Amino acid sequence: MIAESLVEAALKDGMEVIFIGSTKGQDQKYFQDHSLFSHTYFLETTGVVNQKGFGKLKALWRVFKAFLEARKLLKQHHIQATYSVGGFSAAPASLATLSLFKPLFIHEQNAKTGRLNEILKPFAKRFICAYDPTSPIQGYPVKEIFYKTAHLREALKTVIFLGGSQGAKAINDLALDVAWKLKKLGIKVIHQCGEADFDRVKKAYEAMGIDGVDLYGFTKELPSLIAKADLAVSRAGASTLWELTSNGCPAFFIPYPYAAGNHQYYNAKFIVDHEMGWCFTEDANPKSELLHLIKEPNLKQKSQKLLEYRSGDVAKQMIEDLRSFV
């Protein structure tokens, strides 16, 4: 998560940091009890772009009310600058920052710029994007642990399936489909299947008589789990994609087909275009492609390219850059 990496860097620089997010989505799950932020706030907002008719008006009204709340919070904490990563949860604080004539910094997470970031880009002091060669800071901020545990993958001993905190059924089903083959090859399986799908997946492994799978619903131990893996099978959300990249772990991406603007596909395409990983859509028989990859993984070349491509401490660079404006 970008917010975690930025707050780590900001605290090292002697800053105090608050978090303003939404009651919807994953903000509360990740940051409700986060010890690094001095305060965390979750405002009542929902997405606007995917709403229709009256639903869009209701969503805009919620954003406006949250904007007024965010203004009060920014004044209360004497906020000097705001870093936004886009999305509906970032809208109130971003707009409040501009209304108070404070500097706004934007990090675009995806290869396709989100609607909010597109609107606010002309008003931002900085617009950072890992996919844009003209970005003043290159790379994507991830937690320091991903750099510390990074290593070259040479042999396929462990596969991690990342279904996400909500669970990606397509990836969970793929893991179950290839589980016996992996077991026969002596390849260990780590599987984060999401809380919603945990019981089903657990019973399926038991029914097949497959033990030894490290199975998780939701876990905050992903950095250490990724470090143990030699290959990841994952959606192509920006944070996970760049965490894998920074750790040197090659990935077989299966983009979520209903992501706004199909941005996950373009995130993964960036990695494939730089010959650092693989990408197959759900309708392209990923099982066959994964089984073929397992036979001839060619991990060393991909892992080496990932390690060469990753930037230094991007979060530190972003905070140092912000410091020059405040």
C-alpha cells in the first residue's frame, strides 16, 4: 500500500501524518488501527464514475459533505500538504487541500490515469506515475521490507496465489485446478484466497486430500510470504504488482476484467512489455498457460530484469520532494 510506504518515509523525515479515507472499500481494514498515523479518519463516500442517474447525484452529495469534513480536519491538524493516490476515497481531502490553497501531490497508481487524478493533475504540485517515463520521480513506493528481502529467483520451489483481500474466484479456482500437479512436482503452495472464499477453498483442498498448503483469508504478512515465493499468480492491482517487482518475484498476472478502464490489464501489459513477467486474461485459458510455464519457468531471467528495473527508495524520494515545497 502506497500510504504505508509514504508514512514510513515521512516519519523518518520527522513529519506527522494523518490518513483520510473512506468507510467503503478497504481503507478501514488496512488503516483503522494503524500505529504509524497519528490519526485516521474514514468519511462516508462511494464511487461516482460507476453510478448511474440518481445514484451518481447521491454519490456526489456524499463527496461534498465529506469535502466539508475534510476541510475541518486539515485545519484542525494544521496540514501543510496532501498526497493523493486517487479514487473516490481521496476526493474529499484532495479537493479540501486545493480549497485551502495548500500543495497537493498526486501519485497515479495505474497505467491508465484515473478520472479524479486526470481532473486534479493540472492543479497538483507534482504528478508521479511509475509507468510514465517523463515522471519527475521514477518508480512506485512500496514498504521498505520488499527491498530488504528482495532476491534472485532461480528455481521454482514455491508458488504464491494472491486472490486478494476480497478473494478472486478465478485465481482461487486456478489454484485448486493445478494443486495436484504442483504437489506431484514437489512445489509448495502459499494461497491467500480472501476471507469471503476461505471456507470454500479450504474444504476443496481437504476434499482433494491435499495438505501442506499455507492457506490464508486475509493476512498482513504478505511481505514475508512473497519473499518465500519464486512465482506469484495474481491480479494486477498496482500495489501488489509493484511489491512483487521490488522483491524480484516474477508473476503470472490475470487482470481483473471489470476494473475501471481495464486498468489492471494495462498495468500487467507494462510488465510484459518490459519482459519482466506474464499476463493472460481469464478467457485465454490461463490454466494451460500456467502449466506450461511451470514446466519451463525461466525464472532467473525475469527475476533479474525485475531487480534491475526497480527503483531505489521511491517513498523517500517523494517525501524529500514534498519537503522542498513546504
